Amino acid sequence: MIYEVNIDIDADVFDKYVVWLRKHMSEMLSLEYFEAATLYRVEADSLGEDGKRSISVSVHYQVASREKLEQYFLNHAKPMRSDAIEKFGTKFSATRRVLTEDFSLG
């Protein structure tokens, strides 16, 4: 199971955000709920409604079970999310979704 976080980051804070994000990913892995984490850069940058360029990334956290993910949501999600808001305010936006493996080859 993958817990996916997709983030659009204002280009003017991108480098600082990614430094913070890598530390954040390590903190997430120190919790008992996650087994691995991978950061992906989305290849297409975009312009926001305000005309500012944003850069998108996607973080995939490997989760052992739905129960573990629910425990994370209940016990840790709010403070972990608020840390980014405190540091970067409105300079980013994030969406989240859960991916459950249905079929795999190779």
C-alpha cells in the first residue's frame, strides 16, 4: 500500500522546501507506520493562477497495512502536516491519496 502526497511548490522556495521535505521524510520513516519513502520530481512545471511558476513533486510512503495508515492519521498526521504550513505558509499545496496494489508484473 502506498500513501501518496503530491505537492506543488512555489519555485522561489523550492530548494528550501526540498531540503525540509527530505528531513520530513526521515521523520516519517522514524514512525512505526512506514517502511520506505521515495521522492519523485514531476517532469512538468506549471504556472499557478497567480502566474507564479510552481514545481511539483510526489512522495510515496510504503505502508504495511491500512491499519498502520489509520493509526498514523489518528496519532501523527495533523502535527506532521502543520510543520510544513508553519515553515512555508501558502508557498505550497498538497493533495493526498492512498494506492492499493491491484496487479503487478515483473
